[in-house]
Amino acid sequence: MSAIAEDVVIKVLYAIHEGFDLLDFAGPLEVLHTARHNAKDPDSEAFDITIVGGKQQVMSAQGVAVTAHINWKEAKERIEEFDVLVIPGGGSDPVLEGNLEPIPLIETFVEHQQANPARERTLMSICTGSLFLAKANVLKGLSATTHPSADIKLEKLCQQASAMDTEERTDVMQNIRYVVNNARFSLPEEDSSSDTESASTSHKPNPFVLTKSEYLAQRAKASDPSSRRRSSARKGSVSFTQSNMRRDSVLRRQGMRLGGLRVITAGGVMSGVDAALYVVSAHVSVESGEAVAEWLNFGWQRGVVVNSVDLMRE
């Protein structure tokens, strides 16, 4: 493993608005803050986090103020620095009605990726944060999820966005921990004449190639220790580094929706922790994600990756 790959620090921009949900913010933040490239080296931090807000002290829905490092203007001016943009939910109605931040920031982040697809970037929303992505027209043609109480609102926003183009409709998936679009690698086309079981397991033990039915089946088996196998997937840090260096990766992103921007939407509140663990696995390693989950004493539940995969077997 190269030293360069081991030492990659992923720059995260964390956007908070007035009335954001505290757990939407704190859960994924704890995951990313805890992640290490080397679990035995406390100095091998994997993520560097910058918090952006409208003022220095931003009040959550729970009455807890969080300090922002930079304001919206500075965040947009520095947008090219960041690999990941995280959008918590909560307090969504005023934001949607006024088209307020973080919606313009989301648009800036997406526009920058479309104009500069040479770099791999990720946009992740938690809970009702997906409503802001829908309002920014990010979810057209993608699959997404949100808090169960906001399913109908998300569907309406997505319908409004795709009113002029039925091929750009959003597949709103219900009761899913998280949904990932535009992962690194396309899955090979399956031969309809081949054995179904063989085709569906050709990438195993990679835990991230999941259809909806596979996801539900995996949840049923999650508590069975005998069904768990150690991953032989390529380290996420290696794939992340190579994705930003290889010409074929850059060319592929140029031809993808949103310039290859990885779009992750998490379901209700605690699902944000699951999604953040996925981000750790994709950018660092599966083992790092599992180590963080163990440290947090959290039962990591996997979500759905749509028609692609971030981690491939060696």
C-alpha cells in the first residue's frame, strides 16, 4: 500500500442552517471525526471537517448552538477545496419556501463538479436534507430516500423538478437506510442466460452491491455471525486516490450525470450514521468503517447502491 494512499485526507464541508436537526449533524460528524486510515495510529485522521453556516453561532432545532468555521460566501469561494458536502435535515420548511441556504451552496457544489469532473466528489444528505437536494434539482433521474414522514413531500418536489422531462423522474425509495448514486465503478451487464445466483454473487464478498431485495435479505441475516466474511475489497483510499489520477476515471465522470458526483441520501436521523460509515468505507476502507461502528457501539446497517459499486475485489 502506498504512503500516498494511506495519507489521503478527505476535505469535508458540513453545512448547517437555522433549525437543523442536532443528531443529523452530530451522528455523521462523529463517524467522520473518528475515522482513521490506521486504527492503531491516532494521528492518521481520514477526514478534515469545515462547518459552514449563516452566522458564527447556528441554532439547532433542539436549542443547541453550533459554531460555524466559515460563512456561505467563503464556502462558495473555496468550493473547489472540498471532496464531500454534507447536508443535515431539520427546519426544512423556511429553507424550501425562501430557497435559502444551503440550497444555493448545493447548486454551487454541483455546478463546480459538472464543470470540473477531474476530481471525485460526494454530496450526502441526512433525513429531510434530501428535500434541499430535490429543490436544487439534483435528484432528477436518480434514486433517493428521506425520513419516512417526508416521503410524500420529497416525491412532490421531485415531480416538480421533472415535470418537463418524464425520463428524469426520481425513484423515491422508502424505508431504506441510505441510497448511493454514481459510485465509482459500473457493474458489468449480467448475461440473462447465466446462472442468477452466480451473477448476483460475482462481486462478493463486497457488501455494497445491493439490490432492494438483497438489502432486505441482508438485514435478516445481519445478526447471524456465521454469515459474516472478512472483506477482500480494495481499500477505499486506494480507489479514491486512483479515481482522481486515472484518465479513464476522469473521462467516465465527464459522461456521467452531474459530472460523476456521488449522491447519497440517508433516511431518518440515525440512518445518517449508516451513510457516513459508507462514506468511510468508500474513502478509507471497509475495515475502517467497521472499526468506527465498533467504537461507537453501533450496529451498522447497509443501504442500497444503485447500478454501481465503490469497492471492487482485489
